[in-house]
Amino acid sequence: MPTTKPSHDASRPSVASVPLSQRHRRTARAFNIGIVGAAAGIALVGLIPLPRSDGFVPAVQAIIATAHFITAVLLFAQYAAERSRALLLLAGGYLFTTLIVVAHTLTFPGAFTATGLLGAGQQTAAWLYLPWHVGVPAAALGYVLLRSQPTATAGSHTASAAVIARTVLVVVAAASVLTWAAIVAQDSLPTLVIDGGTFSSTATGLTVFPLVLSVLATGVLWPRRRSHLDEWLLVALVASVAETALVVFLGASRYTFPFYATRPLAVVTSCAVLVALLSEMMRLYVRLSTAVNALERERANKLMNLDVVVRSIAHEVKQPLMVITTCNAVIKNLLGKSKVDVDEVRVNLDDVTSASLRIGESVDSLRGLFKNPQEAEHLIDVNELARASLKTFRAELSDHGIAVSTELVGELPPVVGHEGQLRAVVVNIVQNAIDELAPLTGRARTLRIRTSAMQNSVSIRIEDSGGGIAPERLPTLFGAFTSTKAGGMGLGLSLCQMIVERHNGKLSVSSELGRGTTFEVTLPAERADAGDAPRIPAGSINAEA
């Protein structure tokens, strides 16, 4: 047995389920007021005879039939999406009206022949006018009553197509039978048209039935409307009430002012729901297009994030590998000498071991950065962090003749964080300083590292005597893929800033062309009781340190 759901399922992409908004209400209310005002104006003018125009009825009713047909097609499509019998009935009503309007146009006297096509007589079109104006109100009434009933979940495309095909066959058969009856039995039916243009009292009395049906459908739908489709179906019913009320209370006569003026009301009846469906389809299309674009951007962002992770790993692993390569070259040269300096070989082997361990730590640090920044947090001695970072570059500093001075505050309060990540920050900044100092000529190559304690924070300053950074580049220096070095990936400083911010700290930079650059990392201290701690005497690190 199929499961059931409410007829309006918000999870289904159907314009028939679009919730009613205040904007929809205001717009529809304006149309309803305009329809009532137009009907009142037509009634005030009265039955003023106008010249006969045989082309008026085919022209206007072609628009009406086309609008009804397109509405029926769209409603059938909505049924396929929602599998709601209420929508199926409403679609069938619009299709039925389409066929009757076509039949009425073909059989209208004077439109194509004197008595109409299909063997029609003077009474055929008048009798077809009644089912024409019954179709939409009856379908709307059934739509409202069926809408509250549960509906089966959507089945296969073939199943919905079969239901729609059966409905179309039934509607076509019903419209064909009524058209055939109006043509064949016109002599047996009461006379509705007198003298070709004037209608009998019987015609006025029969028109009461579609009027009552339109009023009933309007009254039932009014308090139950809850979707955009409901609101504009109400507009169609108000237009139907206005048109049939003019016929009943003003009288019916062809080629008078009401005869011509009420046809636009029929156009409103046919187009109201169509406009609602088309407007919401366009709105949903725009939303779908926006969602697709957002998904594409999200996909591109994920790919870029993946690229950032890969580049970050390469960036972090590059420095230890360079240390390993350099130390291996040094060890090879030492072993090639006649007298091997065992102590020097041991120092370089220690550096290789340290660099190897750093590769694993770098990967773990990046995993912590992109997955869980609070992983492996503990108390960190910033002074020891600075010393360990400088030790990594001992050989490189010596090769480039860079003099390093340190000013480290004694008894510095610890910070809480991920040691591997914070060391990566210092290492990246020091590496950038070395790259800046290496090609420097004409003045001393110096690197100074200072630590200090403030009231609630600890800072580490890294100063170099390099060429400096242009002022216009400073605002974007920490952006991803922004690099001051030729061939640089532009990830080091952006990752440094991310790491520092994850530790609730701040990374800042100041620079002066020709004088050098200073980076300062400020981190919250675990305790703030060492602000006046004594400063360790300035020291230096060189190749022999």
C-alpha cells in the first residue's frame, strides 16, 4: 500500500507549493479590486449597442484558449511533481475549458461562417457558453476540497504519465460529447438566442448556475488559500464571478458594450493562474541557478582548500628536507677527508634526525590546524621555542654569514598551544628572513630575536636587516598566495597568521625599505606575573654555537 503525505510537501520542488507571502496577497488584492471596479464601470455604462465585429470573438478567444491550455499543461507538470489529485483535477478543468472555448469559437455565428462551423446553428455557441463558464469554477471547488486529503508519494514517471493520459482522454471525451450534443440537439433544447443578438430570459436564468458555482468556489477558497497558486486562482474566480454577474444582472445581448467589455474579464480568468505559475517558475529557476552556482563555488573552494593543504604540507616539509640535504652533503665532505671529525659528523647526524622528526611534526601540526586546532595543546616556553627554531637553521645561518643575536626574557610566562604549530610560525618567519638576507651585499647580515612579557601576553620579535618590504605590499602580506619571493607559494605567512589567530594571538609586521623587516607574534600568557622579569644578556648564535 503506498505511503501518504500532505498534498503540499515543502520538500518537493513545485511552484504549486510556494507559500503565500504578503507581497502575493497585496498584488492579488490589487487585481481583485481592479476587477470589481471594472465590472462596476461596465454596469454603469449599460447595454449600449456597438458596431458588429465578426473578428473580435475569434481573436480574443484564441488568447483565452491558449492561456487555458498552457495553464493546463503546467498544472499537469505540477501533478507529476506532487502527485496531488487536487492539481490533477484543476489541470483537467483548465483543459476542459480550453476545448469548450475552441468549440465555442468555431461554432460562433459570423466568426467563420454565418451559422458557425461543425454544422452548428444559432443556438450552439450560446449553449457552449454555459459549460465554458462552469469548467474552471467546478475544478477550483474540487481542487480546494481534495487538497486537504493525503496524496500518494511520487511513483515512477510512467505511472504519472499514464494517469495524466487517462485524464486527458476523459476530458476530451466529455468536451466532445457536450459539443456534439449542443450541435445535434440544438433544435430540441430551449431557445437562448432571439433575433441573432438578443438573449432570452431562459439564457439569463441558466447563467445563474455558473455564477452560483463561481461564488461558491470563491467562498470556499477565500479562507483556505495558503499558496501562491491559491491566491491567483482566487483572482480567476473573482473575474469569473464579475463576468457572469454582469450577464445575469445586466442582461445578455451580443455586440453591446458589455459584450465587448466582459471579454477582458475572461482573459483575466484564463491568464491569472498562468501568470502565477510562470512567475514562480522563473523565481524558482533563478533560485535553482543561484544554488547551482553556489554549489560550483563550494566545489571550487573545496578544491582550493585541498590545494592549500597539499601546498602547505609541501611548504612545511621543504625546510626539513633542505636541512637533511645540506647535512648529508656536509657529512659526505667530512667522511671524504683523511681525518674524520667524528664530533662534527655526530652534530650533523643529530641535525638530520631532528629535521626528520620535524617532518612528522609538521604533518601533525597541519592536521591539527585544519581539523582540530586544540589538539595536543600544552604549556610552551616561548624562549625554548625560539632556541629550537634557531637551532634548525644553524648550518644555513653559517653558510650565509648571518649573525644572530637574541634577547630572551628570563622566567617568561608560558603560553598554551600546539608546540609544533607555533614552532612552524617562528621557522617560517626565520626562513623568510634568511631568504631576504642571503643575497644582501654592502652591509651586515643580522638577525635578532627578542622575547618580552606584557600584562597578559608574551611576544616574540624577529628582526632582520634585509631590504625590507614595499609599503603597498604590507596590507596584503598575510593573504593566501601572496609572496614577496620569486617562486614563492605565498602560503607561509597566511598559514602563520591562521595559526596565531587560532591561538588567540596576533601576528603583525613592520618594514622599512633598505633597513629591514620586523615580525612580532603576540600570544596570550598563561599567567601575567613576569612583566618585570630580568632580561637575559644579549647573546649570539654562529656556526660554532
